[in-house]
Amino acid sequence: MKKVDHIGIAVSNLNDVIPYYTDTLGCPLLKIEEVASQKVRVAFIDAGNIKLELLEPMDSSSAIHKFIEKKGEGIHHIAFGVENIEQRMEELKKDGVQLLNDQPQKGAGGALVAFMHPKSSNGVLYELCQKQ
Ligand code: CMX
């Protein structure tokens, strides 16, 4: 992997936490978007050399809702930026990494995304992210 595109952070309520990032930390808000396929509302924060993706669950069936119920708010995943997601998924599968998706899914900003199971990535939920 050559670069981290963003870090995902689970939050209960976007509106409550955005001022902490924009006013207290002084990091600009880039955009807010609903990603219905992932059942999340997301806010992207510009943290200089990296983006932070604040993830609010849209309902109780969202993976983010389950995560917050179990572990509380906090770092949820790290997303690597890749150029050819299908090729990278094939390579990871050959190396025995368990992927959570057979095919890339539509993520925020229309990016193609896929996740690696934290159990096969030493306890970290990693995402592959290919910008369109
Ligand atoms: N980071 C590290 N470990 C995690 C984790 C995370 N984000 N989420 C779950 N786990 C761990 C749990 O702690 C649990 O471990 P133990 O068995 O040791 O307790 C194990 O994984 C299973 O977790 P679970 O709570 O039973 O949850 P599920 O198996 O139902 O789902 C996961 C976990 C990762 C498969 C699911 O959250 C998933 O498919 N995630 C990918 C999609 C996603 O996260 N979408 C939201 C963000 C989308 C976006 O960025 O736009």
C-alpha cells in the first residue's frame, strides 16, 4: 500500500462533534454526505495530509451503530487509497486475507471500496478505496 486516504471515526451524532474538529482543532469541513449503501452519514474533515471521515449511523442496522454499542465512539477503520481495487483484492485474497466483499462497493464520493476483516488484519478494520 502506498498511502492512507482517510481514517474513519465512529460518532453518534455528526452535528454534535463537527464543531470540535472545525473550531477547536481548526480543521476545515470538506463535505457532508449520506452513503445509503453503508447506512452512514459522513463528514469529511481536512486534517492536512490526511482526511478524517466522521461516520454517523443512519439507523440501528448500520455497522457503525453496532460498533458504537460495543466499543463506544472512536477510531473505526483506516482506508488505503489504491489505483486498481479489483487487482489489489485479488492479491490480498491470494495472500490469505479475508475480504468482507466479493466485489467493490460504492462508498462516499462514489469511490469504490472494500473491507478486510479485522480478524485477518490483526484487529484493524482496513478499507481499500479507489477514487473515481
Ligand atoms: N475494528 C476492529 N475490530 C472490529 C471492528 C472495527 N471497526 N468492528 C468489529 N470488530 C471486531 C469486534 O470487536 C469483534 O471481535 P471479537 O469477536 O473479538 O469481539 C469482531 O470484529 C466481530 O464484530 P461484531 O461486533 O460481531 O460485528 P460483525 O461481525 O457483525 O461486523 C464487521 C464487523 C467488521 C464485519 C462489519 O462492521 C463490517 O462489515 N464492516 C465493513 C463495512 C463498514 O464498516 N461500513 C461502515 C463504514 C463505511 C464507510 O466508510 O463509508
